Amino acid sequence: MNAPVLILGATGSVGRGLVAAAVAAGRAVIAVARDKPGLQQLQADFPAADITALPGSVASDAQGARLAKAVQRLGRPLSGVMVAVCGGGGRGRLLDQPANALRDSLQDDLLPHLVAARHLLPLLAASQRGGYVLIGGPGGEQPWAGYGCRSINAAALRMLARVLHDEARAHAVRVQLLLVDTPVRSDANIGHACPQWPSAFAVGERALTLVDRVDTHERARAIVRYSASPDASLSTQDADRQRCVSDARVLLDSLNFKTEREASPR
């Protein structure tokens, strides 16, 4: 029997790309989401695929436990888990919002990752198969103006991935965060998406290589940056990023100097 990959957040923009990539690779899928109509539509969109729709949530430990039991009742050992449940947080300056806005954002967007790991990692460990891959977005290294909660959530998810990566070794399971430093192009934003943004399908293809341990040189990393070429080195990407930042600083410095010179009395 084709061991399925479990995709959490399967009806979201990125989640649908993960499902499409898994189906294209001939994989069976257990699609999990709170959106029951969305799950039904997913099955309708891939009528020939082996997709098991499983309504469920990881908003709390109790819900996570119910989801794990539902997965166990299917009687199908997992070949991997891919998680795309980041909401990202709301818009607005942190200083203009009550303090509990950040608490609510972490409750909604970060803690579900911990709940999912607590209840799904043991199932993956029991199957002794693939990896556990979280999908992370931009904003965790440099703050986005007007999206403070999103930046904090993204940074916290990176640390959570590192902690889970270390702690899951005791279960012989590899946890990794596939970090996508740009927005992801999907059907929902295709009208205004930038051409350099990766498609949700491409992100799904890359996530599958981590689930299947294809890139052995990246197996020890808790965080793997997405690149169009899986062989692109992290150091090369960092160097390109540093050059971009350096060029931007030079431009800003020149503009500031020009403004100060024009403002100075003659």
C-alpha cells in the first residue's frame, strides 16, 4: 500500500501546492484542514488521486489528540508530514495595539505548530519512514513595517523548529523548517504576484525532497532555505542577500546625504 504523506493546512494557498506536488509525484495524501468544503473541493480537483480528506484542527492539545486518533484509525503508516498552518499575524504597528494582540497572534499562529508536533511526531516515529517538514515564510530576520506580529511569529517559528529538531532526535525523526524568504505565488494572488516568487507547487516539490531525505547534505540542518535549485548553497544565498543589503544601504546613504546638503543653509 502507498504510505501517505500527511499535509496539515491542506486547503490553504501553500497547502494546496503541497497536495498538488505530492499527487504529481504519485503519492497518497492525507489532507487535513478545518475547512470541510475545501477538503471536498480538493478531492474533486484531483479525482484520480489517492486523497483521504480528514477534517481536523491543532488549535489545542485536545484537538491535536483527536486528530492523531483519527489518523491512527485509518491504519496507514505515514511516509512523512508537511505542515503549512502559518496565519502570519494581523496588520498594524505593535505599539498601536493592545499587548494581548501579540499573545493572540502567537496563540493562533505559533502554538498550533507545537500542538501538531506533539501529537503527530509519535505517529511518524512509529512508521519509521520520512521526515517532518514545516513551511516557514519571510519576516523573521528583518521586521516588516506594519506587520510586527507577523515578524515575531516568523522568528519564533524558526526557534521552535530548532528546538523540535533537537528534541525529535530521541524519536529518530528529523524535523526541518523549509524557509521561504519571499511570498509564495498561488492561485489566490496570481494577479499581483511577482515573477520571482516561487509557486506553491515548487515549494511542495522542495518539501518532498526533505520528507524523503533526498538531499543528504541538508539532513543535519534544522532550517533549510528554499531555493529554485536544491543544490544552491546557503553561503551563496547569504552572500547575494548581503550584497543586496549593502547596495540598498549605499543608495539610502547617498539619498540622505543629498537631502542633508539641500537642507543645510547656504
